[in-house]
Amino acid sequence: MLKHTVKKIALTAAFLLGSTSVFAEVVVIVHPSNSASIDAKSTQRIFLGKEKKFSTGKEAIPINQAAGTASRNSFDNDTLGRNSAQVSAYWSKLVFTGKGIPPKEVADDAEVIAMVAANPDAIGYVDSGSVTASVKAIALN
């Protein structure tokens, strides 16, 4: 009986710990010098290639995380309003018709932070727990 109870507790703990990354909060980040007014709609338009510039008139360079990551799935669903398969199909169509080039993809939060910190025109997204002083987190309204 005790062995069965311990097994249940271990499985529950593993589920709860494993699910924290699935529900992690994703925040949009920009270079600290970026003074543009950025909201959810403009972020969506930038990452879907419909807008090429920030409100300041400076070029916007979106940085995507690799497909399948928790941050990417969360961003696609919550900010772009599409699941990852829909976003992939959207970009495939634009690339095939010559009407767009998808955002550059990097592997993880650390790479997004490094690229955004190094380029005042970059915009990306990371897990809220990964934000460092080298970038500015944006609250999307």
C-alpha cells in the first residue's frame, strides 16, 4: 500500500513540475534603447510580416524561437492567435508565392536575448523568468 501511495505522489509531482514550462508566461522583449509604442496588435503584425517597422519608423527585426518549444507554442497561440501548424502553413504560403520571408529562428531564450541585446531593431519573446537587464520586457495590452 505504501509503495502504491509513493508511486502516486511521485507521478503527481512529475506531472506538476513538467507542466510548469507548458504554462510559462511568455513576454515580448526589445532592445533597451527601443522607444517604440508596442502593443499586441503591432507585435502580431510584425511577426506575421504585415508590418516591417516600429511606430518610430525604425526597421523591426522579429526573432522567433524554434518550432515546438514551449515559448513558441505559447506565443503563437496567445499573441498570433493561431496554433503552430497554422503559423507554419501561413509562412509556407507566403514563401511559396514570394510574398514574404519568415522571421529568423533561434533555438532558445538565451539566443533570443543575445540577438535582441545586440540589435536595437530586434524584437523577440522569451519565458518571463529568462529576462535579463540586457533587454526590455514589453507589457502587451
